[in-house]
Amino acid sequence: MNINRTLFYKLHTGTLLWLLLGVSVLTVTRVQPILAVLCVLSGALSFLCYGQRLELRALLRFCLPVGAVLVLCNVLFSRNGMTVLFYIGDAAVTLESVLYALLSALHFTGAALWFSFYCAFLDADRIYRLFSGVSRGLAIIFSLSMALVPKTLQKYEQTCAALPASADKDNKLTVRFLRLSALFSWVLEDSFQTAVSMKARGAMCPMCRTRQKYRFSVGDTAAVLLTVGEMCAVFLAPPLKAEIYPCFRPSVYFEQAWIYIPLAFFYFMPCLLKLWEVCKWKFSVQRI
């Protein structure tokens, strides 16, 4: 699927960055059961709606082992909580510590999903267009840095495939140095070629003009206001301020349950925009 033609991609670059900030605040600052489930489900469904199944599968393969390690470490070393489930020797494993570990793993997975999802829409060109009016040099550095990270990871996988490690310890250390040497050589060569190419295209010329401009529309204003409201609700709404420790009380999270409606709308905004786009297209085809 070409995401460049979707309604979500046509939002202003500043709006997408602001939405990413809002998702980060909601995901990182609170460890809350319903919020964690909403974050993971909406992130996974957004990947599926925009045809990024392979990316979703790769992220889950990375997040599941990391989440399992987080759960195991918290269960083994955390002694907080009042509801004892069982004992490991003299150490008590509490319900609160297990729930906190599971929710932390879910929040970590949700954060990874949303950052990867927004990075597909915030490419280097859009970041450059956004900050070129303030500082063209800073915009170039920032945009190239965002583009260099995935390219470097991909190149490292290629060097690992080209130089496989052996069972010998000495040979294994030599292979690792060769991999790093090849990777640094590629980074320097790619940076030099990029600098020459951008200079030839007139990237730092004072009269440089971008090919496509994103205008701040009514939809961008609504998205920004919704994000501001959700960020305020995180610090003011009682269900979102509830803590798991010292005792887990499920009834606290269902007080003023209406707050989850705008939260769900905020998290599922990319899916709703995609659904609106599909319905609009089918209605147009039926009229033809």
C-alpha cells in the first residue's frame, strides 16, 4: 500500500509530530491497564490497516522477548504490593508486582509500535521541509540523522551475512572488528556522497524552494486540540492517575469511564481516517 496517498499522510508534518508527542506522553507517563490494552491494540491495528504486516511481525518478534525479560526481572526482584500470590523461597510474589510487570511490557510494546508507525509517515523530506524555514542546516542534519539509523541497521545485517562468525574465539573477535570497519567505511562513504549530492542540488542555496508544501488545515487544528486535551486528561482524570501499588483495586479504573471514549478515538485516529477513506472511495464508485 502506498501510504503517501492516504489521508493520515496528508496531515501537516507538525501535526504528526505533535500526535507522536501525545502518544508518547500517554504511553510512557502512566502504567494503566485499559490504557495499555488500547495502546497495543490500536498500534497493531494501525499497522494492519496501512498494509504493514511484515513490519508489525518484525516488531513483535523484538518486543515479545524484551517484554518477557521485563516481566521476569520485575517478578523476581520487586517485593512491592500487598496481595501475595505465592512464595519463591522466602520471597513473596505479589499480584501488584506481576500486574505492573505485564503492563510495563505492554506499554513498551505500544511505544515501539507507535514510534515505528509514525516514522513511516515522518520521512526525512518532510522533516526537512518543516524545519528548513527556521534553520536549513539544522533541518538537513536532523532529517539525515533520521534516515541514517535504519540504513545503518540494514547495512549491519548485510555485513553480518557477508562475514559470518565462527566458533573460534580469536577468529570471532577478528570478524567483529572487520564488521565494524566495513560499517564505518560505508557510513563515511555514504555521508560524503550525500553531501556532494545535496550540494549539487542546491540544498543550501538561499532561494531553495520545496516541491510540496503541507498546509495547516481544519483537521490539523482538531487533531492538535484533541492531543492537548488527552495530555491534560493524563494528569487530571482520576482513572488515569490511579496507581497499582500498594494494593490493586479494579473499581478505581472504571470511575468516570467516559474518559476512555476520547482516548480510544485518539488512539484509533489513523484507523478511523483509513475507514473514512475506504467508505468515501466505495461511495464514489457506486455513484459512478
